[in-house]
Amino acid sequence: MAQMLPIASVNPVDKTYPKFLREIADPPFPLYFIGELPSDSDVNIAVVGTRKATHDGLLIARQIANRLARAGAVVVSGLALGIDGAAHEGAVAAGGRTIAVLATGLDSIYPRSHENLANSILEKGGGIVSEYPAGTPGLPHQFLERNRIISGLCIATVVIEAPIHSGALVTAKFALEQGRELFVVPGPANHPNYRGSHMLLRSGARLVTSAEEIFEDLEDAMANCQLTLPLSEKKEPETGTENDVDSLIMNAFKNSAEPLTVDNLTENTKLELQVVNQRLTFLILKGIIEEKAGRFRLKE
């Protein structure tokens, strides 16, 4: 069991202390850990979001984390229910490394339902970390405090489904304060799980819908930090998902003489509402389609 493994600790002055975490305003002193810490050459990317995630949000989190891990990135999250757990699952399924940041002592896994997931993280060469000594229970303020560690370990944070009052928004705030990149996956305009996400987008966060887009936007930042990802994965052309979905949506517009609603598009393409909304947002930002009074059409 994960909680039976020895707990070690490192201080900011130690060479093995994660270098990005050492750079934040208040690095944990010490940092307790089980398993492996990320090395200075690792590309760590946080994937966070609400505990009360939708089915589609969980799928997106698993997919993005899986592709990040396959590319060699280390996925960091909080082991919570919902988006966090899905992100860890996606990385583990890819055979990749992932780091779970807890808000409790490492002598017990919280939530308990994620004990098996914690074991899988360790089996894949990942780690579980906390700033709290063994025996520390989970108090509400600690879950917010640990979010600075999630973002602090990483070169970038990806937010998936963040309600307006969300711990993921706190993580996003820390990421910005720490000078790290912030990416947000968009969703349906009126869904409460995306109100915080869309607020971040309006404030200048980068919109992404895939791991490939994250890598594209991170190229300069990674070069500045002397970090690299496997070239074959980073430059791999997109096949399936986004290209196929966009083709279905574009064909629906081309085959219609009238502007289409979201309901029209879901009916014509047989795609899920969540997927249609996400790709519509992307195509609007790319200047390919336009919206008026709830109806969409190809931009002239």
C-alpha cells in the first residue's frame, strides 16, 4: 500500500528539491514525499478542475493527461475526486509519470477511495508529495494552500471545468502569480462548471482543446527553461478527434443553406453537445465561423 512506503523529505537547499518549486515565494519547507520527485529536466504540467465534474469533463481530463504523459511530460494534480483523479488516471494509463500533491500527511491517502490510484502512481515511477507531516488531518485551508505547490511544481497549469467558486481558480491564481503559463479548456456558455473557466479566458488565459495545442504554445517557454519533449510526439500531426470533429462541423455548415444552432449541429453531426460547444468556441476564435443570435455560420 502507498501509505506503507517510507516517507522522505527534502528542503529547498537540497539538490533533489524540485527546481521550479524552489522558485516560488513560499516553497514548502520541508517537502515530504513518497516515491519519486520530478527531476530538473522534467516538463511538469498541472491538470486541475472541479471535484463535481461532468462525464465529458472527465473524458477530456483523461485524454489530455494521457497525451501529455505519452509525450514525456509529468502530469501534476491533487488526487481529488473529479478532474484531478481523471488526470492521474490518464497519465497512469499511458504508462507515464504523475505527481499527486496532498493536503494531508502522507501516512494516509485522501480521499481513501483513491488509494489504488495512489499505488498505481507509485508503480509507474511517480510520486506523492505534501508539505504536511504524517498525522496531519485535512483542514479546509490546507487544500487551498497546497494548490500553490501544484502550480509551483509546473511550467504550466491546465484548467478543466472550474466553477466560479473553485479550488482550481485558486491554483490558476497561484500559477499567474508564479509567472507560469495558464491554459483553459472552454465549455458550454451557460454551464456552471465553466463559469470560472470562462472568466479566466476573458482575463487572458490561453484557450486550448488538446495536448498538442499546449505543446505548441509551450515551445518558447520550454526553450527558455532548457526543457525538451520527444520531437516525434511534440510534432506529431493530429489524427482523429479535433480534425475529424472539425470536419464534421464544417461539412454541416457547407451542406446547410441557413445558419445552424448548436442543437442543429449536434443532430447533424451526431456529436455530443460538449464536443460541439468546445469546437465551436475554437472555430470562432480562429475566425472561421461567426455567431449571431444563437445561430452559427461560416464567416464570409
